[in-house]
Amino acid sequence: MVNMDALANFVETLDSNPEYEDDQFAFSFDDARVYCERHKSHFRLEIGSAIFELPRM
């Protein structure tokens, strides 16, 4: 199970991380594969069949 607090903290760093410049990318977190789409106001995260939307700061 993914630690959502830790994932939210990590997502806050995506806009400033040159490793994640694309608007669609995937990464591993807590042994889970996360697919991410960057939108104007939020990040859309898919972890397995679960979908989360976290605001961009």
C-alpha cells in the first residue's frame, strides 16, 4: 500500500524536478508503479486501478 502523505509530498517536487519534464510519465514509489499526468491545476495519478488527483502548488 502506498503511503499517500509521502506520495503527496513527493508530487509537490515534480514541477521543479528536471527528471519529470514531460506532461505524462511514470515512476516507482513504495514498490508501486505510478502513472502521472500533469494538468494545469492538478496531477492525475493512477496506481493500479485507483485514480487520485492532487493539486499543483
